[in-house]
Amino acid sequence: MTGLHATKPRVKNVPALAEEALWQELELTPKPGLVDRRNNGSHRDMDHALFVRSIRAITPWFARFAELGAQHATRDITEQLRILRPMGIACEQAMYAATDGINSHKGGIFSLGLLCFAAGRMGDATVENLCLQVQGICQGVVARELMARTSATTAGERQFQQFGLTGARGEAESGFATVNAVLPHWNRYRLDEMLLRLMAINPDSNLVSRGGMAGLEYVQHSAQNLLRDGWDKHALEAMDDALIARNLSPGGSADLLSVEWVLGEL
């Protein structure tokens, strides 16, 4: 009996990992184009203190997402996104209340909320099963919310119609394919490298919003060059300065870094 008990896997607390992920992402410095302890990146309306308020406002909701997933675990997976969305919107409102209406973590709420909700449905989750669960919950969301629209009213809809980019919806519906492409390199002590690897391949809608496809390609190529040639703190600071000069902020990759933290720690 003792041997059997000793080999029982430890249940991972995904909501706690999600909270830790947001703090790890915020404190990583330097982060090219992003808010950190060095500067505000390419953001005139955000700073480190605002992100602290935002994280403190939204992280209590992560456990609620997991509880909601557990409560509705027996419902069909096609119903799950409809069940989750009202709580996700309430979490967003808590963020906006803490930030005076500034969108600091909307993408993070979407992705991390899905992970917490899926973990609640499953109990103890492996990386593969958790990603498959999110994929199932989001199945068809791109077709329903992007492909079916005849007119574009949001930035995400415009980017889909212009460039075929599916943004956070597509990443979730793929089971976080971009994150999983980088996950084999996971190293919690080299988050700067993990961020660069994400920036090198992620079709980041934040960059397209600010700089068009040329802005996206500039950041991808810059990250690829650093990964190929090597880098240090000064190289990252130079990239930070270059992105700020171009008003480019890879916020989508920052959100995916938080997802990668959760999956990597699992």
C-alpha cells in the first residue's frame, strides 16, 4: 500500500499556476515593447503599477473558472463555451474596474480562463489532455465568430477578413498549437528565451493592429535573428528600444507566455 500511495501523481492547481504565470510574465525584464520594470514598452496608458492592480483583480476568478468547470463537467462539451462566457465577461469587468477601463489582460483572461475551466472539468490534468479539452470547448468558434461575419466591427474581425488571422480564438481552437510548438524548449529560468521563441512564430494580432503585417514580420524576424545569433540583456534592451520607436507591442506573445508557464509547470 505504501508503494502505491507513493506513486500517486500530485494534483496540480491550475488556477494557482495561472496566477503565478501572470506575475512571472509581468516581472520578466527586459521585455521588448512590453510593460516591465524597465519601462512601459509601447504603451502610453499602461505601467507596472496598473498591471499589478489588474492581476490582483482578475486572479481570484481563476478558481471560480475551475469550480464552474467542475459543476458542469457532465454537460456536453459543445455547451461549455456558452456556460463559461458570462463569468469571463464578469472577470473582464473586474479588470476594467481596477484599471479605469484599460485593457491590460483581456487576452490572458480568455486563455488562462479556458485552462482553469478545462482543468476543473477534468480534475487532475496532463498537458495533452488539457489542450485537447480547450480545443474541444472552442471547436467551431472561428467559423461561428469570424468566418460567418459579413461585416467587420472589431479589430479581430477586420484582421481575419484582411489577412486570415484568427487571433486568440484560433490559438485556443488549435489547442494552443503555437505554445505547444515552443513547449519542448521549456525552461522556467529562461523566460526571455521562451518569449523570443513565441515572438518568432506567433501571428500576433496586437502587432498587426499597431504596425500591419510589416510590423508583425519585423518582430518575428528580430526574434529569429536573436535566437540564431545569440543575445544578452543589452540586445534585448536594444530590441525593446526598436519596438518602442515603431510603437510595436507583442501583447499576444506575452499572453501565450503565461499559457506556456502553466503548461510548462504541468
